[in-house]
Amino acid sequence: MGTGEDRYETVEGRTEATVEYSFTSKGHRTIRKGIRYRHTQSIYGLQVFNMEFGDYDVEANSILYDQSSNNGDAYRVFHTVLNTISAFFRLFPKAVVMVEGSDSSPDFEEACRKDCHRNCEEVCKRLHRRIGIYREYLNKNFDDLKKDHIFLGGMYVGRSVYIEPYEPGKYYTFILIMKRYIYV
């Protein structure tokens, strides 16, 4: 799914419920990064995996989803993350990948306001920023990407979830991705 853009080399690891990729970001600092595809549920016989990304805490063996490193290599990191989607689909071609930013969780805005320095009034300016990066990339490359993938856009409406075929330019808080050849 990633382009031929410059990206970091990844190392793959697997457990029964996850596929993980790690790499080293070499920008202003050297930072270990992690991408985890975690099985969350099965719907109509399809395995759904949530894609999680962030700085990797070696001591705790966990991914810190809410960190923002600003390491000066954002595009290279982003293309590395996108490249793992294709690698993941080679392992699980019939799976569904869910992409949602850690800043889209229901409790994010309340937690953000506790130590906010931006003085946001009605709408938190940090809310949904991360998924916005993925939407922007998808919108820009949709015609090429839809040849090999099916995209669905989703939003939380109260306690309900609304999912529809992805429409470029439309606002979504999460994206579902599937390999096209499997479902057509």
C-alpha cells in the first residue's frame, strides 16, 4: 500500500493474536517505533485487526500510542507504516485492517483538555489529527489505491458506529481496508 517513497527497514514479529513490525527512526534522535496489528474481532467470518502505531518502549515491551516525537522524518516514518499494510495483507489476505488515531478515542478530548496549552474553546484542535493524516493520504491517492483495496469510512455517532463506502474528502474517524481481489 505504501509508495516507492523512502522508508525504514522493518523487523516482523508475530504472536497468536498480533503481527508486529518495528523500525528505528533516525531523525533528530534515534527512536524505536512499533506497528502492531491486533486481532480485535471477527465479523461475518472476516478477521478484523486494529493497526496501532507509536514509539516503542523496549523496557515495557509496549507501544506508546499517544506520543508525538516530532523527529524530523515524518514522511519516511509514514511511508514505513503504510508499507507494513501491504506486508500484513501478504500474511492475512482476507483480513480487514482498521486504522484509527489514538486521538480519536472517546476519552481523548477530556484528557487533552486537562493539560491543554492551546486554549481550545468548543472543539479540541488535537482531536482526530492522526486519522486526518491517513485520510489526506488516501484522498490524494484514492484512484490508485482503490484498484487493489476496498476502503470503508466510519464514524462514531453516540454509542453507535456508522460505516459506508469511503468517499474522498468526507470526514471519517476511522478507515477499514480490505484487499479488493478477495471480495470482488
